Amino acid sequence: MFVTPAYGQEAAPADAGADTHAGTEVPGNAAHEGGGFPPFDSATFASQLVWLAITFGLFYVFLKRVIVPRLGTILDTRAGRIQQDLDQAAKLKGEADAAVAAYEQELAEAKARANAIGQQSRDEAKAEAETARKAVEAELDKKLAAAEGRIAGIKASAMKDVGAIAESTASAIVEQLVGKADKAAVAAAVKSAG
């Protein structure tokens, strides 16, 4: 398929006095007839630089008067909030440190009281043990004295019986050896030996 350029046809004017023209071409600007991109046209550099300076100045004034103060306000608000948070944190840290110090003080006092109670309990137990020991010793001393008294009584009784047994044994030996023994002489001899 072939494409052929279309040309506009001129129609008979409906109006004899009107100059109408039909076509496909775009009306051009006399300054742009060189065919270049307008911002790169050296003939318009001066006006472009003026408009650049004006636009930059307006943008600078807008930044200085509107944007920077708002940013400064935001930064000041944030700095104030941060400082307030830091102050609050320092206050809470001080309270926490005070609570820790109070806790440690109470803990030290509780340990001291516990040690004092323990020492008092040990002293009381030692005193009770000493009292019980003395009571047991006193009772043992009484029993020992009673036992010694019984032993002395048994010893005295045994010694009394030993004398009688010794006299009868000595009399029996003398009778076996000599025949008849004198009881008074044998009793005097046993008493002198004992």
C-alpha cells in the first residue's frame, strides 16, 4: 500500500470578500524560522537570564520568608521537646537512683538487724545451754556425792566385815597350825595389821 501526500483543495469562497485558505501547514513564528530549540537560541539568552534571576530571587525570598521560618519553628519545637524529654529522663533517673539508694540502705539495715537477731539468738542459746549444763553438773555432783556416800558406807561396812572375816580366818589358820587360838590376841593382831 502506498501513501501519498494529501493536499488540501481550495474551495470556492462562499464569500467573495473573505480570504479563506485551507491547508495542512502550521503557521510559524518569524523568530523561530531558524529551526532551532528556543531555549538554545542565542538571541533569547539575555531575556532568559533576566527571567532566571527574577525566578531565583522570588524563589529565594519565598524560601527565606516562608519555608526557612517554618523549618526553624519545627526544629525549635523538636529541640524543645527533646530537651524536655532529656530533663524528664534525668529527673526519672534521679528518682530511680534515690530509690536504689533507699533500697540498698534498707537492705543494709535489714542485714544488720538479721545479724543482731542471729547474734542475740546465739547468745540466748549459749546462755540456755550454759544454764542447762550447770544444772546437769549440779545434779551429777549431787548423785556423785550420794554415790560416794554409799560407796563410803559400803566400804565401811565391808571393812567392818573384813575385820571380822580376817579375825575368823586368822583364828582358823592359827587353830589349824597350833591347835587352839586366843581370840583376843588374834583380834589385836588383825587390828594392828589393818
